[in-house]
Amino acid sequence: MRQFNEDTLTAAVVERIQRGTKDERFREILASAVKHLHAFARDVHLTEEEWFEGIKFLTSVGQKCDDKRQEFILLSDILGLSMMIVALNHKAPAGATEATVLGPFFAHGAKEYGYGADLREGATLKGEDVYVSGRVLTTDGKPIPNAVLDIWQAKADGIYDLQTEGEFELRGRVRANEKGEYALKSYKPKFYSVPMDGPVGDLVRRTGNHHMRPAHMHAIVSAPGYQPVITHVFVEGDPYLDNDAVYAVKDSLVGKYRKVDDAAEAKRVGMPNPFIRLDWDFRLAAEAGVKARKKIAASDAIA
Amino acid sequence: MRQFNEDTLTAAVVERIQRGTKDERFREILASAVKHLHAFARDVHLTEEEWFEGIKFLTSVGQKCDDKRQEFILLSDILGLSMMIVALNHKAPAGATEATVLGPFFAHGAKEYGYGADLREGATLKGEDVYVSGRVLTTDGKPIPNAVLDIWQAKADGIYDLQTEGEFELRGRVRANEKGEYALKSYKPKFYSVPMDGPVGDLVRRTGNHHMRPAHMHAIVSAPGYQPVITHVFVEGDPYLDNDAVYAVKDSLVGKYRKVDDAAEAKRVGMPNPFIRLDWDFRLAAEAGVKARKKIAASDAIA
């Protein structure tokens, strides 16, 4: 193991990894990472100065991370890697709601609500009142009772609650009712910029300044026996739908936020008149593993 | 620009980079990095959990870096990337001393010495006394006068001066004389471990624990009109020559440290008897740019 040149070195590193790494999956991942890392250096004939610029950049990304900020996730997002991971791992079964990026602003421990949840409670900034309602359904359109919808979105200034000091805001766990229906009150989402004050912001500026995300409400929808979906609802007409900084837009996830000017309807749903309304159904695929377990249980019963 | 899947996403990200990035070389490097990053994720079908492990690992590497420690360079070293960069950028011209990794422990501002430099001055740890001497030559064996040799190595405990508080140790800028001869006194290098107390150490353990570097003296040899060389002199017989943690060993860089028991010779070179002696010549290639400039000057003279 010596005397390597650019044609023999990669095989030597991979061979050492494959010989010494016990965990099979880790071995596979690391060997592939080394092959691609070396191939990248060879393909562009990376100079020492460029290599050192890369070292300094990755160091600054790591050092920008803290309890509230994850600059490496942001880097992954703007290089399209996060969306690639979604694409690889969440191919929507036919008829199910499509998945998109989780993003760095999901949080555990949000307040729990039932039907008609008012997520505007305690909001420090006002926005356009919106009433969102619909159903959680199976892929063939049957209601799923009591699903849970984790909902979060940016405030009216485009900043998430997690990015500032203070309480949760425009965020909640909303339980659908026995008929599969849910309803919640919030503000209409607005487009916003990804954080641009760190090394990833510098990178985005050098690559043409695509730093905006189209407006969206985040949702994770889950119910026992079904595959949960991590998704967004985008806003029809948003100027950044075709230029999302993180490549997350899907046509099937663009919702029509329609203006309602009807005092009776406003009164019925407990909103000011006029207001904005989004009707949106989520559809979940059955969880394959659960089905399999049920089959086993059934055959046990027969035996 | 929406509705991407794992087959169309990479092209979309690359297209955005190519459209928006003004600097041509940066555009080429970033586009290639994205292609390889995405291909890696696809090749191993990276899961979300694995992706997040990667995010956490890179974050911890960045956060281990400080004024005295560069954990990303260490990561580059143990993945063979640093040696790949050397291989790509420093193909030794025929007859010239081969290059190898710089490593993270070079420092500017070391004390300057002439012929016979004693780098043991102020050393806090003793080692085996060694006398190193030889010449700095052209590729066809002619002496290069007054070359500068930047020399550094680990202390007897395998730790570099830069890794601890205190003064420079076993480090100096040694100038060769007009006949191209240099000589210095130091301690015989010993093998040592790369730093194993950080996230890269954890990685090395998972991949089979190749964390040792064979003993070596670092040298950067330079002279006006010649290509400088960043190199090592390894120690013949070292147990880690075939298992270098950073893949840096070349046969042409292994030196014979021979024991001398000769009172007259010891006295002549100012060493205790017995001592260890290394005879080592460095050979530098002419700098192409300088040659070109000289040719232009010559043709000017003819015209």
C-alpha cells in the first residue's frame, strides 16, 4: 500500500475501507462517497488552492451551525440534495399525496388541537386570515378517521418561529375527526428568502441569487396503518413556484387560496368576512408492513 | 423549474448553476460537485436517516476546527483526497524529487539557519541524534546554490509543536550553501498517530483503525528558477510504510538512516558518537515559466 498515483489511489482507499469496515451498509456508503469525491477532484483537476477554498468553505458551514441553525441542511437544500433524498425515498404510491422537503424548521412539542384549530393564537404578526379545511383520505378516497396533521409555516415576515426567540407561532398538531375531516385557521403563507447571512448565502449569491422559496404551508400527515407524508401546500399564483431555491415544488401540491366574501359562510366557520379559504384533501397510502402483519395475523387465526 | 424526480433533478440544479454563475472555473467545479453528490446519493439510495447522519458528521467536523486544528484537512487526508490533489498537481518531472502531502502542520515564521543548522535547539523532548546532509541538485545532477529547505517533523512523542502550547520545535528554514550543500541536526523521526479524539478519529475506527503515519521528516525545497517541491523523507524499515493513514508513501522518498560509530566522523560533523546519519539529495525541476521567459529574452536579444 504505497506509491499511488491518480489512477491507482482511489482503488487503494476503497480497498482499505472494504477490508476494514464491519458494518456492511456503512462500508457501501463510504466506499461510494470516496469514489465520487476522488472522481470529482479528477474530473475538474482540482488545484491545491481550490481544494483549500473548499476546506475553508465546509469549515465555515460547520461553524455557522448552532442550536437554532443548521447551515449544512441549508447547503443540502440549495444543492438539490435534500430533494433528491425525498425523491429517492418517497415515491408517492398511486393516488397518495406527494412528498416534498421537510426543511429545517419542523419542531416536536407543538400544541395539540382538534377540528377547527386556530393556529393564529398568540401570533406576534398578523397576516391575511385563511381557513383551511378538507379530509384525510385513503388512496381510493375513503375517509381515514382521527389522522394527525403537523402543520407549520413562516410568519408574515417570512421568518419561522424557530429562527427567533419566543414561543411557537403558526404551528400545531391538528387532529382530524372521526369522519376524516380537519379544519384550521391560520394566515395565508407568504414567499420568503432562505437565510442569506452565512456561507451558504454567499454561495447562492455566486450562483445567480436563487434564494427565494414560494409561499407554502408545511404538513406531516399521519395515521396508524398508513404511510405518513411530509409535504407542502403551495399557493397558486406565487411568483417563485418555478424558481424555488430548494427545488421542492410539485404541481399536485399547489393549492387554490380563494377569497370568500359571504357573511353567512364566514359566520359558519368562525372567520371575519371577507376571508381566504383553501379546500385541501390529503391522501395516504396504506403501510405495506402493517398489511403484511395483518395477513400473518389472519392466517394465524385460520390455522 | 418544478416537478422534479430523481432522474431530472440533477440536470435542473446543474442548469441553474450554469446559467447563473459568472466565474467560469467556479461554475465548472460546482456543477461537477453537484453531479457527483447526487450520483452518490442515487448510487447508494441514501435514506433520510443516513443523510441526517452525514449532516451531523460534517457539522461536527466543522465544529472541531479551531486556530490550531483543521479537522476537515484531516478528513481529506484519511479519505485519500489530499494525496489525490498532490497526484493531480505535482507530477514530478523526470529526475526531480517526488512530492507528497503537505499535512496540516506546516507553519510560516520558523527560525532561519545556514549550513549545519541544529534544529534540536530548545527541544523539550530528546530523541535519537541524527545528522542529515546532502545536496540540492537540478534534474541532471548539477548543484543549485543557496536553495531554502523548510524542515519540520513531530517530536519524540509523535506530537507536532503546533499541536501544543509553546515554541516551535524541530522546525527551521535551512539555507544550502553556494555549492548546493545543506546539513542539519535533528532527532530521528518516529511513527505516530493522526489525531483520534475527534469525529474523523471515530470514522477511522469504524473503517479498521488505520490511524498511523510512518516516521518522516517534512521538507519544502525551493530555489529561484526551480519548481519547489513539498515532500517527505520516510525512514527505511518503519512498520507503517505500507499502511500510511494518508496514503503518502513513495518508494523514492524512503531514506536509509544509518548508524555511525566513528569518533572522528562524529567530531567532524559536531555530533555525539555514536549517531545516526541520513545522506539525502533533493532534485528540483526548472520552472517552465522561467524557461519560457528566458527564451523570450534570448530571442529579444537576437532581434
